[in-house]
Amino acid sequence: MLHNEQLQNILKRRAKLLANVRRFFSVRNVLEVNTPILSSAAPTAPYLDSFSTRFEAGSDSKDLYLHTSPEFAMKRLLSAGSGAIYQIATVFRNGELGRQHAPEFSMLEWYRPGFSLTDLMTEVDALMQQVIGLPAAVIFPYRDLFVKYLQLDIYQADDVLLKQIALDRIAGLTADWQTDRDGWLEMLMSEIIEPQLKALEMPVMVTEFPASQAQLAKIEMNADGHHVASRFELYAGGMELANGYDELCDATELRQRFEQDNQLRLQQGKPQMPIDENLLTAMQSGLPQCSGVALGLDRLMMLYFAENNISQVQGIAFIES
Amino acid sequence: MASYSTNEFKAGLKFMMDGDPCSIIENEFVKPGKGQAFNRVKFRNLKTGRVNERTFKTNESVESADVVEIDLEFSYSDGEFWHFMDPSSFEQYAADANAIADSKDWLKEQYVYTVTLWNGTPLLVTPPNFVNLAVVETDPGVRGDTSGGGGKPATLETGAVVRVPLFIEIGEVLRVDTRSASYVERAKKD
């Protein structure tokens, strides 16, 4: 537990930062919203685990999940014509506990109808500069990062080469490590490239992710003729701070991605998650073209307050809850 | 045999790796992008003293190691083994040359040492941070020079050689920091 004085200090700084975030969006006419934390559906992403609970009401009883982000509910509001919206929400992710991870944490998420991904990246950069005084971000396509820091063209390299480089470069990785292509790319990204991004001392926005890592973003052809995901991630201070998409608005394709995820879950012996039919119905009725981003507020505070453990910025931390 | 899952990993946890007992120094939970989580672990092999790194898949498990630390009094050496005793139970433990490698310059009878036991056998003997030892050999003291400037080597009763101020004489008892093998001050007389 923090000392009383430390705790009072953190509470004040958190409150001030949240007020500044709210002012940022107020000036830009983005509406603050709240959406339910409980849902009978949950994300299907294979490596994202929801907490579950149960509503007890006789024959109306049902299993419910705590949201891992307010994304699905906010997209329903967008489909209903809400216009630009943001939310500061506590979100829940099971099994994630570490220096930069807590099973419950604060998320800032916002959606901008009519914005391109580039428009949204400009806005994220403005928020970081205004609220926590960071320098302007530099932009790197995913492929360029691998060329710059690993002298590797990911569009030429096969899985065997990716594995060989990972084993050569990452201390502690053993030859029996098994993963798929995206697993190797993510391993190289987090263990070799991210530490070097930290040394740049300015935020980095990574764009043009491989199409296989599209998540809920649109897939498009880039200038080099490769299919890439229209999304970005913001890295600062050695941490992944935000993840943004040019949002996929095609309900049929989204259902396919959910079902593919559930197949992966099945193969890994994990429970399949109930698909959010309310979201798919809302999207069919018309989710406007929009870009959206989720930003980890506790990590933002870690960076701003120069703390290296998320428990230090949360007031009462998970292990004391 | 008990086992630990990666979500129980923390500094100080003792586990078996490739047949050797090890102790975790640092454990970091890593979750790259939206990919599979893993744990980046830095640990010390308690047999060799070497520090290694290993990446574990989250939820992988390791076997626990029966390693405990106890305080034992050093009794004597027979040349092959160094014998220690539990001052409360009088139980005897014999440490080999490997276990005392880092502490042999600081072993003095009746002093208490932290001994790491693995399956009941001493793996590692750690001296206290400070010990008081008598000087058995050094150049004659320079009377009146208490500035502490300069210095000279002095051999202590355990065989350790430390750098001491010029005024120190044979027979004096010194307080020594075992971590840096350095002179701190003249020991206060009881």
C-alpha cells in the first residue's frame, strides 16, 4: 500500500489528468458516454480472456462477462447515430498481472465518424502533446521497423527464418518454443524492436500491420502492393499505450473473424466466446465509417508520473483489492 | 513434487531447471500486442551461481526446489569439508569447496553464516555483510598518520588480504565489509 502522502498525491494527479483529458474532448465536441460493463457476449480474440459472472434471477438467470474494452457497446451507439464519442472506463482482463498489466485498469476509448486513420493519429498525437507534454510522434510502417532494427524484410522471410532470428537474438528462448508466424513477429517486436523504440525518446506510431494482425481494423492494399491492416499502435517510454483502427464496418466479415477466432480457441482448448449479435445487428443497420482508438490511461500515468509499476498509479492496486 | 505455474513466479522463488536448483531474480509478464503472453525470467543457478534468462509460456509450470536458507555457526575445516552447526539443534552440516568458494576468505570459527541448503545439503555459504577480523601481517604502522590517505595491504586471520590505512598494526581487529572486501574501521573494543 502507498503511504498516505503518496496516495493523496497520486489521487490528485490522476484527477487532474482526467480533467485535462475531458477538457481536450470537450473543446473538440466529442461526447462523453458510459456503456454497460456486463454483457452476455464477449470478445473472441484468442489471447484475451474475459472475467465471467452470473446474473441470478430465476428463469432469467444468465452468464455474463465483464467488458475487456467498451468497444462493442460504443459501436452500437455509433450505429445509432451518436456522432463522435469517448469513454473513460474501467476494463477487465483475466490473468494479466505484471509490471505493466493489471486485471482491471482504466481505458480511454474514442471514436471519430468521418475520420481517416491518419486524422485520428494526428488527434492522438495532439492529446499526448497537450495532456502529458510528449514530443511529436514519429511514424513507422511495421515492415520498416523490421528492416531498420533487424535488417529483415518480413515479406521475404519465411517462418523458419523468423524463428532462427528469434532464437539467435532473444536470450532465454529455447529451440522447442512453438508459435505461429504472427507469434514470431510479435516476439521479435516486443523483445528486440520495442526496447530500441524506447531509446528514441519520442513516441512512435507503428502502422501498416500484417493483414493477419488486423483484429477489428479494415484491410487494405498499401503503396507496395501488400495487404495490410489499417491500424496503428502507439509506443512511448517502452510501453504499448494505444491501439487504433480504421474500423471494419462490414458485419459479414466481422462475423467471419469472430468465428475464426473461436476456431483458434477451440484448437487451443479454450472456451469459445458468445459472439455479440447485438453488435452485428447494429453494424448491419449502418456503422458509419469511423476511426477509433483505445488508450491505456494507467500506462499513460506511469509515463507521465515516471513510475515503473502500474500498481503505483492505481491508488488501491489489484493485489490490495 | 510440488510445482509452480508462471503466475506464481516472483523474485526469490526456488525451482528446478535442467536438474539444478535455481532462484528467480526477476520475473516480467509480457503480452505482445494481442498475442500470446509469456514470462521473461532472470534466475540464478544456485549450484553454479550463474545468472541465466529463460522465456516461459504463460501457464507453463516448473518443479519446485527444496531449498531453504538457515543460519549456521562455522565449526572447523578438515581440509576437504567445512563443517557448520545449527546452534539450537546442534545438527552438523558439511559444505564442500564449491559451496564455500565465495566465502572462504571470511570463515571464522563461531561466526554465524547464512547457508543455503538443497535437499538438506549446503549449496552456498554466505558471510555476514560485516565481520571483525585480526590483522596477522602488514608493514609496520606509521605512527601519527591517521589521515587514512594512501594505504597498504594487510593479511587477516582468515587469509583475506584487504587494503588498510597506514596506521594499522599487526594484532589490531578490523571491521571489514565482505561484499567489497574492504576495510571499514577499527573494531570497537568490547
